Amino acid sequence: MSVRNGIALLLALSTLSLLVGCGSGSPTAVAPPTGGFSTTNLSGTYVFSVSGVDSAGNFFTAAGSLTANGSSSSPQITAGTLDLNDPENGGDFPGLTVGSGPYSVTPDGRGTASLSTSQGTIKLDFVLTSSSHGLVTRFDNGGTGSGTLDLQTTITQSQLAGSYAFTLAGVDTTDTTAYATAGAFTLDQNGNVITGVQDFNDGGFTYTALPVSGSVVLGTGSAPGTATLTTETFGTLTFDVYAIDNTHLKFVETDIAPALSGDVFTQTGASIPTGPMVFTVAGLDSSGTVAAGGLMTSDGTGNFTGGLEDVNDDGNLSPAQLLFTGTAAAGGSIGGRVIVNLSGFDPAIQYVIYPSSGGVLMLETDGLAITTGAAFAQTSTSISASQGYGLNLTGTNIADGVEVDDIAEFSTTSSGISGIIDENYEPSGATNSDRTLTGTYTPDSPATGRGSIVVPSVNTLNGVLDLEYYVVSSSTILVVEGDNTQVATGSFGLQNAPSGGAALLHVAASRPGARLHGALRKQK
């Protein structure tokens, strides 16, 4: 696969595609063992985001809010606002009004909603893990992508005062080069940035520890808020802001280019955990797409020992639990920023990390490639039987470089999974609904939280699917695809209707259509 079919790093859950059965007919949605879902579980105003590629294979990102009436007899999306940034297909369209329309939720928590705007209709395919959280894909022939759905809490401007960390990603001003940034800032009572720092990876060229100024101001009524981030090197980047609550914000850039989007998390009470941590990273190197996931032991200051990982580098697999270590270097005191130099790690040799309530946010800063990800404290080492899980998957097919996004729900036994999956394969516009999902899982012995999930070739479209999984907690499991059909990471979230469930994040995602800068490709 050419580097051109590489990825622009979005903060999204990554791939677990082709986990679909070949049987005829559509399976019937079955409620998870912990309880059934209905349209009443989608009730209130939700913030959503989705990033991926349009029908031409070019990057797009969207974020917004929607209001669901929660009716069991006539479920309707009654209002909403959508920001769409598609640099190669008309540019930026902020603050689009979403018209009313129906939505659906099946007993297993999967559902659909159509968001009609003056720029066309975007169909969302989602799976609820609770009444307050869901995982989303775009599911129409205009594009594909993955994201999240979260119940919104009303907050005031003064409640945003405090420190935040962020990761944003997309494409730069060329519309084809992968571009990602991470940083931290502190806001005053009026939303002004009083101190901040920002790191950039622009197609493999890195710019680190840049002082940042700007503001984050909430909107009024249903209108999104606004934000600016200004550095001497990159000038001012402008964003619309959708606040989930005072701990979690969604940013979507309103400049035509670059086009960035991502998540902003509070740092209140956050620090680098001590003990075992699970991580996934994904991005682009000189070979093409690359993804890795693993387990490491942290001392809480940026030093890591006992690290092991599984790597898929453009279909070249290293599933033998590669060992690595990490050593903290001087990184600066703003936002808990730490530079970590790695030994024996693939694909990077250096990351900058920021602690947050959304995990330890990671951006590669070694100038060799461009990857992002997140790490989380491990609190459990086993998958629970007789539970229901939601699944959001996104990544790149190695054979043709095309993005594939999935939404699924499955239930577990003591050694197996069984459920239903929906898949969007772009730019072909091939949406496939209600496909059977079956497989088995086997934990490592002794138990570390790592194990394998296998879907036999009789139940897949492209042969055996092999996934290496890492348990974060009783509600969150991260995976890395361990076969040569796709480069992928992903995540499962425990379902718990009508409330609770997993607070899954966008961890790292792969996107076709973007690449490294030419000079870096040539020097590899």
C-alpha cells in the first residue's frame, strides 16, 4: 500500500473490521444480559463527534449537538446543530441547523439517526453503552467515520475555570498531510488562557513546547461556543466548542485548513498513574499505517518498565509481546507535560504525554513518524462472561487503503462473543447492516489482562481475524488487530442500561488519504 493511503490521526477508536459472518439473512437484535434498550434510553441533548473520510476518500470531521425526545411511540430528533469541516468538498460549514427526524434504538442498544442540514443529510449509526454514552459511526454513502455520543450537562462559563489537556488531529493546510497536536492550558473565570503549552506533529515535522494563548468561551442557547489557540509558529487556530460538561469538551476547527478536531479533558485531580497501564497508539510511518497496543508499568513520573506490546505495521506483524522501557526527560511543568524517551518500542522513540481525566494523552515527537494515542490505569485483568458490550471500530484496509468503520454489540460467554455488526466501507459507499459477529477469546496465562480474540475463517469475509486484547477495567477493553488484512486498534465498552456504562474515549484512529511530508518519506 502506498504512503498516500496512510492516515491522518484522529482521536477515535480504531479498527476491528471484517468481524462479520457470512450467513444468509439478518440476525435478530437481542438485549444484552444486563438489560434491554429502547428509544427511551436516548433522551435529552447529546454532544456527538465523528471523523473520517468523505465519499472521495478525503478527510472530514464533524461535531454537534442533537436533542432526542425519548419517546417510545414516536421517537424524534427535535433539534440540533452541526459543524462540518470537509476541506476537499466545499470547506467549512459551522453552525448548521439540524432538522427534525426519526431515530431508532434496538434492544441490543444499536440505533440510527438521520441529521438533515442545508449541506445534506448525515446518517449516524450508534450503539449505546448507557443512556448517557454511545459510540457512533457515519453510515451513509457520503462518507464514513467514527466518534462518540454523550449526554450534555448544562454548565456556566465560570465552571470551566481550571486546567485542561487536549489532543486534536486531522490534516494541515495542504489537505493531504497528517497533522496532530497535544497540549495543556489553564482558563480563568472568563475563559481566557492564562498559561499554556502546545506540541505539534505536522506530517512528521515536530514543533515542541510552544507557548499558547487564546480563549474558550461557551455559547448561548443551542449555539456552540468558540475557542482560539495561538502560537508564534502556527498562528491562531479557531474552533467551535461543544461542551459535554465542565470536564470534557469537543473542539472542531472552523478554519477551512488546517482541519483539526478532538477532545479536551480537565486535569483536575489527574496525574500519571502508578502501576500497570494499558495503551493504544496509531498513525503513519514510512511503511504506511501502523498501530500498537500493550501494557506497561508506570512509576507515576513518566518512567515505564516491563512494557510489552503488539504491533501491526502495514500488515507486518509483531505479535510476540515486544518488550520496551521508557525514561522521562525534562518536559516542563505546564500541564504535567513529560517527554518520554523509549527503548525497544515500535513505532516511536519519543512521546510527549499529558495527564488528564480522559487518560494520559500521547503525541509522537521524535520526527520519525506521526502517531497519537492514550494510556489508562489498569484496574482489571479479565473479560466478564454474561455481559453485553458496545463496539466502535475504525481503520484502514491494507489491500486498497480504504477506511472501514463499524458499530456492533455482542454478548460474552466464558470463552466466546456473539452479536451483530454494521459496517461502512468507503469510498465505495458500501454500507452493510445486521451482519453476524461471532468469535472466541483466550486470556494469557498467567493473567495480565492480555489475550486473543479469534474469528474463524468460516465466519469472516477475509479469512481468520486475530485480535490481541488488553483489559483496562471491567468496562473497557482495548484491542490491536493481529492479522495482515488491516491495521487496527479498537475498544469494547460494557453496556449497562439505563445508566452507567463505560466512559470510552477516542483513543487513536487510522485515516486513509493523508501522508507524511515528502521530505520525510524520501529520507526513510
